[in-house]
Amino acid sequence: MIKNFKGGIAVFTNPSTPIKCGGAPHKIMYLAVDYWRKKGVLDKCDIHYISGATVIFGVPEYKATLEEVLKKGNIKVHYSANTIGIDANNKTIEFETKSTPSSIKQSLSETTAACYSINEASQTDLANKVTLSFDLCHAVPPQSAPDFIKKSPLADASNPYGYVEVNKNTMQHSRFPNVFALGDCTNAPCSKTGAAIRKQAPVVVTNLLEVMDKQPVTAQYDGYSACPIPTQYGKLMLAEFDYNNKPKMTFPFNQAKPRWTMWILKTKVLPWLYWNKILKGTA
């Protein structure tokens, strides 16, 4: 679809729930924009990013880099916007937002249908409903824990997504000391990425063995996660951070700057590391 796109309105969505790889919705957008730039059709594209998040990235150092990428691609971003419906037949997307101005027009709209339609909200309404027409839409659905967890005693009753209730540092269940959890199913406030579970696994192993030996748990997970974000073909920003949204850079240079070496790491090194080391627990 990206290759065949000759211009028009392109919409990319990011839900308001945690998802597997929080960077994925905008990774594909940056690559699409770079492809359209190289094909000479970017000036014919009206690109929108509808995101349930309040910022493009939660870590200031990486956020500054991505804001420049958005600016360079002339991408219009709608923050705190929750997608509530997509009509594939009529090519429209509906989302709720509190921050949409009362009157917006899309500069490249060629028909009256291809513009914003603002439903007038009363003072009691929490958000405006916005209907946006599109020619291309890449939608990421909201995500949650699977039902067998969500409907079990293991679920965090205060979390609408049904994640396993754990201590975010020890990964031990808050109410059932013989239960540990890691990865996408937990309510730990970290990114749901392969990099996160790679750091959680040794913590769980150590603490589980200690519990079996009737000893206090000692291993701690600091919320480390990594998000390799391609900003264009051939360049990538490797974002690494912890629970406090502080950078935890592995390499002795500024990883907030997109580099071709990080693109090689992502496309060549990490796949090998994943299949040959990480899955075996040796990395």
C-alpha cells in the first residue's frame, strides 16, 4: 500500500492502551514518509498521526529527536486522541480528543468529504468527536491481557486491561508469593518489548529460586527497555531507558542521534542475537 500510494491523506494510529512495542505505530510512519520523499510524492501527502499518548516519546532526549522527524515530514500529530471507529468502506476514521481546534481543514483535500467534521460538543462533553477521511490508514488496535488472565484472580483489579499484578521490581505477584510473571502480561509500568523481558527473565529466575529455598527475594528489575526507532531508511535511533524515563545508553555515544551503525545493529545484529542467544537465555 505504501509503494502504491501516490498522494492523499495517510493516517497512522496509536491506541491509548499499552501495546507490544510502543514505538511500532510511528516506526512504520517514518519509513513510509521517507519512502514517499524518495519517490517524490511527499508534497502530495497529508499525513496524520492519531495517538492516545500525550507526547511522541516519554524520554525528553529521544522526544526532541522525533519532534524534528515529525517536523521534517510535515506530520500532523493529534495527541490524547483515542480512535473509536474506522469505516473501511467510506474510508473514514473517528477519534475522540480534547485538544482539537473548533475548525480545521486539510490543506490537500480535493473533495468536501476529505476534511474534518467536528461535532459541536456541549460544555458537559469530555471530548470532541472528530471524523477524518483517509486514502491510506495504518491502524494499531487497543490491546490488553488475554482473557484467561484478565478473568482470573491473578489480574490487577485496578487495571482495566487485566494485567497480572506484580511488584514492578521483583516481578513477584503482589498477593500470591508463589507466582511470578514477566513480559507483556504484567502490570509493571515499563514498555512491552523484547528488550524488557530479556532483563526481567534473570530477575525472575533468581527470585523464584530464592522463594523455593525459602529465602527473601533479592534481584531487582529497574524498568529497562529499548526501542530501536528507524527515522528513515538507513538510520536508526536506539532508545534505551528505565522506569524513571532516564536514558540508559549502552554505547559510548549519543544514542538520541539517528545513526547508520544503529540501523545495521537493528537489521543484522539483533536478529542473529535474538534467534541464537536471547531465546536460549544466553544473552
